[in-house]
Amino acid sequence: MTATRRLTDTFVLVLITLAVWQVLHRIAGSTALPAPLPTMSYLMRNVTTARFASNAATTALSFFFALLLAYGIGLGFGIWMGAHRLSGAVGEPILVAFYSLPKIVLYPVVLLIFGLGISGKVAFGALHGFLPVALLTMGAIRAIPPVYLRSARTLRLTPWQTITTVLLPAALPEVFTGLRIGFSVTLLGVLLGEMFASKAGLGAMIMTDMSLAQSEDMVTVAILLFVFAALANAVLLWIEHRLHRRV
Amino acid sequence: MTRVGWLRVAVIVALIGALELACRSGLINHQTVIPPSEMAGALWALLASGSLNADIERTLGMIALVIALSILLGFIAGIALHALPRVRQALEPFFATYYAVPIFIFYPVLIAIFGLSVMPIVLIGVATAVVAMIIATLNGLDRVPGVLGKVARVHRLGPIRTAVTLQLPAAAPYLFTGVKLSVSYGFIAVIAAEFILSPAGLGRDIADAYADFNNRRMYALILFLLIVATVVNAALHALDMSFAERRRGGRP
């Protein structure tokens, strides 16, 4: 009963979204915003083009390296600041303050340091992504009950055994939350980087399409990125819930 | 200040000092980063000349408008959704994924629809900031203790007095969280929109200075925006702390 009701509600929601889209299309005209139905058929054609494939590959590669860096640096900082109390107390407000700054203003600096190519985008994505990873990892390690460590000492575990059998499993669900948030924030960083002064990638493709008034291309790319991010988040959220239940 | 506080100041000063030294000694190229002291000097000269005033007014005004609209609309939408549990339930998955998807990629779409004007910037700003306020309002209303409803009935309060004297204060900490997030999201979205494509504004100024290789101007503007954002965030944080203090210690 509730399941079918929820399904109906979601269905109604989708219908309303499509209706709003159609109305906006009527107001704005076809050149600015294509109608929902033609967009869907265009989507199929667009994703099979070589232009889309090469841009998507560039974004995927930048995102992959940015994510790798964000996770590496974020976990490093998080573990250090979680395990060393003074470093955490000193550093946490600095990281929190940095987290809520408009980091886009630093993009020119990143470009001057790393250049206009893929490394600039990677650095900018990592700059966004490492913060939530670091902050949540630090919180996770701090929240480990001291009795766990005491029992590890009682059992005479080696430091390595303590990390792999006690600390990691205890902190994993929280750390994973950080990785999930880091995922979406890094993606945003890479796309923002591509939207400014970049020749390749999906973010750049959207900007080019906009200036050429190719709204079908633009809207389909935006929707695809939207769906990708939503699906990835759903999968990561599912894993996260499983991890939380296991502990 | 506590020992940790002093240490934090020392760390920040050391970082800025290290950057200054690295720039002065030539370890960092002058074309890449200019020394922090030069940034401050350039900002001072820029502010004193008054040439920045129009853009400062425009950008900060736009941010203020976006934040005000987001808080107001988010609060109203939050109350409405709280009263309509079925609609709320249908929207719940949407809220849960909202900040996980890059909403900002729709900025060019908005430009295509509304043209290169103030409208797309305000819309993308509100779209980014409003949902945080809606979620916070729902959270706050959920956490109003049920006993307050009984108190209102005992004192025969009307719905408006109940809302103002009981429900609003009870939900206030959560509402304030929403305000804090809306401010920070509004700031980020407006600056990002201006930076990527806009007719004017401080974000656009930075992009122009970058394109002109005008490093002194660019770093002065970056420094200005970072200082404004830090001051605003710090002020909200201080306000939050004093609210928390009053809640804990304010009772007789």
C-alpha cells in the first residue's frame, strides 16, 4: 500500500517537473530551451557522437585523478588530525573556514600554478574534495570509544593489527560518508574548472553549446551529468547504510 | 585566548610568512603568485581609488538579495511542506540528493533562457541556497516538542501567538543552521556565476584581471572576496556560539 502510494507520488512529481519544463519551453522558445520530448530523442543521438565521447572521456579522466588526490590528501589529513589531538584542535576551524569559502576565486591561482591543461582541473577538483573527506575522517577517528583502544592493548595487538582490526572497522562508516560527500564535491570542482577557460570536457562543452545557441546539446549534457551524480550518490548512500548497519 | 587559539594564529601567520618568503626569495615566480604584502597593498590602493565601489555594491547587493530570497522562500516552503506530509514524503529523495548533484551546470541553461543579465545569477543563487533553508525549517519544525502544543492550549493561545512565542523559539537553532548554510551557499553561487559568465561584478573582475595578466589587481580582488567571506562566516559562527551559550546558561 505505502509502496504503491510512494510510487504514485514520485510519478506525479516527475509529471509536474515535465509540465514545468514544457511551460518554460513555451515561454523561452525552442532556441533557448527545447521541449522535454525532443530533448529525450536528442539525448540518444548526442551521446553516440564522437564529440560527446571525447569530452566525456576528458572529464572522466580529470575526475578520476582529482578524486584520487582528494581521497589521498583528505584521508591523510583526517587520520593525522584525528589521531593527534592538538593538530586537530588547531586545524579543524581552519579547514571548516576554508570549506565555506567561495573557492572559485582561487581558480585563477590554480591555473597560474598548474597550467590550463588537465592538471589545473584535477588540482581544482581535489581542492574542493579533500576538505569533507578530511573533516569527516577526523571526526570518525576522534569518535572511536577509548575502550576499543584499551582492549586492543589488553590483547597485545601490534600497531598494524590495531589499525586494521580495530580502528579501521570502527571508523569506516563515518569515513565512507566523507568519501561520498567528497565524490560529489570533487565532481562539482572539476566541472566548475571545465566551465572556465577550458577547451575540453563536459563543462567546457556546455559553455560552448551555450555560446553557439545549441540548447539541445547543452540541456542533454546537463541532464546526463545530473543523472550520473544522482545515481552515483544513490549507490554510495546504499553502501554507506549497509556499513552503518553492520557496526 | 586559549593556547590552541594562539597556536592557530601562529600557524596561519607562519603560512602567510612562508608564502611571503617564498615569493620574495624567488622560489615562487612573481608571475604566478605575488607576495601577500603586495596583495594587501594593491587591495588598499584599489579600495582607496574608489574604482571598485560600483562592482562591490553590485555583487554584495546581489548576494544579499539571493540570501534574503532564499531564507524567506525556504522558510515559507518549509512551513508549507511541513503542513503537507504527503508532498513532503514525495520530495524527500529529491532533498536527499539535491546537494550531491552539481546544480551549477544549469547556469548556462538559465543564461540561454533569460539572457546574460541579473536574472540567471539570482536564480542559480536561490536554487543553490534555498533548499538548505527548506531542509533546516522542516528539521526545526519536526523538533518542536509536542508538549508545547499542550502549553498553548492550556494558555488558550491563538495559532499566531503559538507560532511566535512557542514554536519559533523552539525551532530557532535549526532555522539558524539554515540561515548559515544559505549565506554560505548564496555567496559561493553568486561569485561562481559572476566568475564564469556575467556582465559585471567582482567575480567577473577577477576573471578579467586573470585574462589580462593583471596579477596585482587579480590578487587584490581575490584577497578582498576571501576577507569578506571569512568575516561573514566568522560573524555567523560567533552568533551561533552565543545562541548556544544562551540556551545552555540562560535559564534561571
